[in-house]
Amino acid sequence: MSDGEPIIPFPRSELGRGTTGQWNSGPAQIAFDRKELNLILNLYGMHVAEGEWRDYAMDFGREAATFSIFRRTSEVPLYCIVKNPALARRQGLYAVIAQGGLILKRGHDLAQVLRVLIKKPRLATT
């Protein structure tokens, strides 16, 4: 596998079992490729080490791929990182969406979009 190749679990094909089928012109699922997952998981690991985030979920659909970040498993996601190819030419392929549905950042470069989730160091006052 190359670095730009998406990681997609394919369902078993029914074509060999006596049924006829046709191929779609578009992809069956939208997914993150290896480079995108590396960027996301590096950021996730950094926040897990700080004790802020504890769980995640990935959802691959026909319109978008979503990486949801949770503080606790039983809660709603704190942030969702969304890859939506339908918006690639307009607002950007990637978006970071906060808990209430507020879009924090949108863009064409995932590394730039994820910077909104990186904490800036603060000076401690005593």
C-alpha cells in the first residue's frame, strides 16, 4: 500500500453468486488515507497523553468520512473531523466541527485545519 491509498474495508462482492451487478462511477465509501489518519491520530495521541480525550469513533459513509473525538465514551463527541469531497472545490475538503455544531475551521489542507485543536502554550502566573 502506498501512503496516499485510502484504508477502506470492502464488503464481499455478490457478483460471483449468480447475481448481476454494475459498478458505480463514484466510490462506495469515503475514507481517510494513511497520511490523513497519521495526522489525526498524532493529534489524538497528544491529547490522550494529556488526559483530555479518552475515546474516538470513525464513520465512513457515501458522502463523508468522520473522525469523532470524545471526552468520555457515554457523551456526545467534543469534536468531529469531517472529510467531505462534495465541498472540496468550494469551502474545503476538511472541517473541524465542535460539540454544538459550530464549524471551527474548514480548509483544503488537513494539517492547517487541525491546528485549531492544538493548544497554545500559556504563561503561568503565580
